[in-house]
Amino acid sequence: MQSKKWRLIQSEQLVKDRWADVRKNAYEKADGTTIEPFYIYGFPDYATALAITRDGKVIVEKVYRPGLDVIALELPGGCVDAADPSLEAAMSRELLEETGYRFDHLLFSMPMKKLKCNY
């Protein structure tokens, strides 16, 4: 069986900062055709909190999203900072920063590691 993995021909870094890692790549597919440009988007580690009040309400925040040009309801969250000792600490910090709420206890956490939205 022939490999279907694409071969990277060229990669150009377009943006690399604390918020995003964007590259413009060119690939050769197994059948010899090329795909270019193919943009790779990377993002930093991220923490989101699903916080529920004692009376069973889910805490959300209104956030303006310029790419969509809408005000959206979202769960509180944000980038994990180098100063955060753990994912749980990042979640707690983001919840407090964005909503003023604090966790009494945390039931579950799962890291969202360097998400690539188009892999």
C-alpha cells in the first residue's frame, strides 16, 4: 500500500508571536500533484472553564469577536501563561479575570495543547 503522506516542499513563516504561529506551506501529494498555498495555523496552550454556580447556572461571558463581527457568548478561558504553575491554575486565573468568579472545587481538566485548527 502506497503512503498517502504529503511531502513538504516549502515552508514560509508568516507570523510567529505569543498569539499565533502561521506558516504558508507547499506540499506534494502521493499522486504527484501539489497543493499550495496550504496555511498552517498554530495557537498557544489554552484553558477553558465550564463553571457552574451553586444554583446550577453556567457562567458565560460576552466577547466581541472581530473576525465574525459579532458579540458571542463563550465559556471563560484564555492562554496558559508561563507563570501558571498548572492547567488548573490557568483555568482559575482566567475564570477570575474574565468573570470575577472563583472555583470552589475543580472536577476535571484536560489540556488543549498547541492547537492547530487545520490539521
